[in-house]
Amino acid sequence: MTPRLPTPHGRRVAAAFAALLAAAAAQADGGRRMPANVPMAYSQECGACHVVYPPALLPAASWRRQMAGLDKHYGSDASIDTASAQQIGAWLQAHAGTYKRVREEPPQDRITRAAWFARKHDGIDSASWRLPAVKSAANCNACHPGAERGDYEDDAVRMPAGATTNRWRFWRHD
């Protein structure tokens, strides 16, 4: 039997289906990855002190309060110029989390106090958070080498030397 070549209509349908699959794959993580259009001000200002968190890790209301309280940002004065604050704030609002696990505003608007964060990290020994290589639960890069890109996949986790967990023994230790 000779294979049939797809018709122009068939090729358009296949292309549309492929595009749909690609879009679904991109959203399979609930939009938690870092958007492609990260403002330079966000990377420079926020990234100077901590990992630049993907905005989808918090709901819009939490980001709004974060930006309104930069003068008392978790014990530090993180004030920035008005234009940068407006640009960053608008971008955070546009990309804030809307999926199920981040609809709930975490205590003190801390990602590390969110219920989903606690569930994902409940097996980490408390002493592991205080290791020199980790310092705190907010230092995502300590275990998630792809954190800057918003890649928090379990199979990419690298536990620092000395860190202990009572679950997910497949994690690689450095």
C-alpha cells in the first residue's frame, strides 16, 4: 500500500494540533516557570539579594503588598526608584499565580510559608535549612539548580552535602 501525502487542509490541522500540544506542554507546570519577558529591573534589583522568583509562585495580592512594602522587605530596605517599581509591579501582576495552589495568600506573603511549599518540603530536616550551603528555605538555588529559570522539577533536585530528607531518596547529593 502506498502512503498518502497529507492534503493542505490535513497539514493545517496537524500544525494547529502541534501548536495546541506545545501550548499545553508550556502550561503543564501551571505557568510556574519564569516568563520569557523578565524586566531587566526585576533581575537587577530583586536578583541582587535573592533568586528572582517566578511571579506565578505568589498570587497578585501578595505581589502587590510586596511592592508596596519594599521599604520594610523582610527586615531590609529594598526601596527602588518609582519607575522601576511600577515596571516590576505591573509585570508581577501580569504574571502572578492564578492556578489552584497559589490562590491562597501565604502568611506574610512568603513563598516559603505557602501551604504548597510546606507540602513539597515537609521531608526536609530542619537542620538542613541552616547548612552554610543552604542558609534558608528562601535560597532555592541551593537545591534547585534551575531556580533562576523557574525549574523546580523534582528530578533536577541536588541536595547539598549534609542535607537530609526522610523522603524522595532518589535526590542526588553533591
